[in-house]
Amino acid sequence: MKSILVICTATALTLFATCLSAQDVSELDRRNGFKSIKLGSLIDSVKEAVFKKEILELKTYPAKLYETKHADYTSIGEVEVKKVQLKTYKGLIYEIHVYLPKDARVMQGLEKSYGAATYSMRLHAYYWNGESLSLVFKGEGKQIHLTYKSAPILKMMHEDKNKKVEQVAEEF
């Protein structure tokens, strides 16, 4: 009887410890980006951000594309980062793209930090949705593509578009 109680207690403690060590998407919101690059922050806050070109996001929103090759962003643990691209709207970072070679440790690290991912059949990718951002993990050939997106900035883009439509409507 005593041994059953000890086994049950040990099992309960193990499960409790496992739950404590696993994170959830609140950690994604807390981090709010990739390393020191924070979504919603000014592009000037990113070390060695280099302007690449002006783009039209979703054929509607004027945005700018930047890249950074600063040493702080060249690896995730032992995994080499191939490229980091940033998209801005009105100088604010709303999207971060991180390109890496395929390595199982990346997904393991993400799931340890943010909990289990959800798989999207439509996107053929795994994703995490936080309160203010999303992270998409997509394997493409021999590389991994991570995309962080800021919900508040995307909402601002849509609101700005709606304001322009209202201004045009008022002129009739």
C-alpha cells in the first residue's frame, strides 16, 4: 500500500514538473519578436538594418523591406541564421523573416519555448498564435523559414486603408 502511494506521488510530481517546464504562447507574446528585434518597434532600433527596397504589401499597403546581418542575429544556439529580413509600415516593424538551414533542434526549441505548434494544412506550416503576434514555421526544401507577424500593426494598416476609403467617399 505504501509503495503504491509513493509511486502515485512520484508520478504526480513528475507530471507537475513537466507542466512547469513547458511554456505556452504567452512566452511568444512576452518575447514579441526575434532576439532583440521587437515587433512594433522602430526600424532604427535594429542593429545594422539596411534598406533593401520599397514594397507594396498585399498590393495595397506601402511598406519597406530591410535586412540585417549583425552578429547578434547570425545564430540560434548552434544553428546558423542565413538571413533576417524585416518589413516596416510607417517605420514600425510588422514582420520578421528568419531563414535557417533545416535542423530539428529549431522546432524542438520553439516547442519547448512556446508549447506545441498547430499544423495548418492550407499553409503546409506549423504556427503559434499569441495575443499580439503570430509565428509561422515552414520547411522549404533544405531550409526553414520563420515568420513573426504583429497583429496591432496589421490592424493599423487596415484602419489606415479604411480611413482613405472614407475620405474618398466623403468627396462624393
